Amino acid sequence: MTTNRFLFLAMPVRLTLCLFVSALMVAGLSGCGSSRHVSAKRVSSVSAAVSGKGSGASGASQRIDVSGSLPAETRRLLEEARRWMGTSYRYGGSTRSGVDCSGLTSQIFVNALQIKLPRSSAQQSEYCRRIDRSELMEGDLVFFRTGSKGVSHVGMYVGDGRIIHSSTSRGVIVSSLDESYYRRTYHSSGRVERYYAMISGKTGKNKGKTDKRKDKPAGAPDLKQRMEESPVSVPAEDLDRLLAGVSRKVSEKVSEKVSEKVAADPKASKAVSVAADLTAVASAAADKEKAADRVRKALEKKRRDLEDIIDQKVDSVISDYFD
């Protein structure tokens, strides 16, 4: 009897605690940052119980239009995005049974265009070329800062001011960038260069670079041209071999003359010695920097591993509590 009375009195306290924890989850898990991860099914059920909204609820239209006027690559991206609509959220997931935000964008690009993106939202932000929000077009990525550690959420722009993304509380949905939450947490926009190269017909490399070699004076043909115009018939392969030999001999003569000049000039010899010493010092410094970089990378990996362990423990505690 005493035990039953204790359980009866504890029920309101337990219910209040559950509602409080649930409200915190709903308020803090709109993105898929690395610091908050819980099971998609559990979060969805808790969110629905507290807010009264079902999975996929959003003020934006959930329809993704694929216009025939868009480039073929863009259409493939949007059609692949359609296939993921309604998929539940799962931290670290990349399948139709559950996917997180960066897993969604990665799978859309690799399935539609065979373009492999980095796995995390922060890495995808660094991978993309930064663009202004006003430049957004279908296929661009939009990044958000939902916590205190920089980029922690990503979605793909699908047109009309909307993105497709995997929300921790509602799974894969389409949301409007004009919603107050996304206006407040917006971080940046980025463009995948390989995708842009496909739709613009460009290589995406060496943009704006020009040939810096000086033009030869007019009327001054090179040696090969003069020999080809010579009345003496010389096979092309023999001509190339001859020119290579001439070039090698000229280089050897130049090096020999330079060495003689340096040997005859004490100041030049000293300069060469100092240059060699500086080269050795620079090489040693570079080796130390590489070693330090390896240590930094190892420490960073250890930090990420510890964060993953902590996240898993938190998920386990929450799962056990709600079970």
C-alpha cells in the first residue's frame, strides 16, 4: 500500500520531468549539429506529443518541381531529392531507413551525379565555393549554425527560397528560408564546383588564368620552324632528337660557364654557400612543421572520437530513460 501511494505521488513529478526534457529537445534539435543526437523515432514521437505536429509538418510547400528548362544535371539532383522525402532522421545515417543532414546532401550528389562530398556539414561548407545568398540556384548548399561550434546543419536549395534537408525532429522535409528559425541560424551558402562545371560547360579549373609566357617578337621563328623550312629534308623524329641534343648541350655549357664565374668570384661562392645553408634550414623547418601537423591531426581525431563516444553515451541514456 505504501509503495503504491509513493508511485502515485511520483507520477506528476515524472510527467513534468518528461515534458520538460521533451520541450528542450524540440527547441534544440531543429538542426543536425554534432552536439545533440537522439534516435529519430523517439524524437519524432516526443515532438509530436509536445507540439501537436506530425512528421513533415512545415509551412513551406513539400512539392519539389522539376522544370524541363533546367539543365539535365540539375533535374537529376532534384529528382533524386524527391526520392528522399519523408525519410526519418538518423544520426550518422545515409540510407532510406534513416539519414542525417550531411548524409542526405552527400547521397543526393553521389547518386545523381557521382560527385562525392565530404561527410560532415562543416566539411561540406569548406569544400564548396562561397556564394551570396542572392546567388542561390537549384543544387547549391545552404549552411546553418544551430549551436555554438560553427556550421552544424546543411540543406540543398530546390528553388523558390526553399531547401530540402533532414531535420532531427521531422526527418527529410522541405523548409522555407524565410522561416524565422532559418533566418536566425543562417550561416552561409556554397556551390559545388564540379556540379557548376557540368551545368556551365566549363572545366571549373584555372579560371581567369592567362598564359604569362612572353610572346616572341614578330618575324622571329624558332629553331625548329627554321629547320622545317630548310630545303634540306630531315625526318621529323630525327629533327626532334637533334633539337633535344642541342638543347641539352646548350644547358650544359651555360651551367659550366656559370660555375666558372662563381668559382672565380669569392663573393658569389659565399652567396652560393649561404643559399645552400638557408635551403637546408628551410627544409628542416618544413619537416618539423609536417611533424607538428601530424600531431595536430592525431589530436583532432582523438577529440572527434571522444565526442562520438560522449554522443553515443548520451543517446544510450536518453533511450534507456524513455524505454
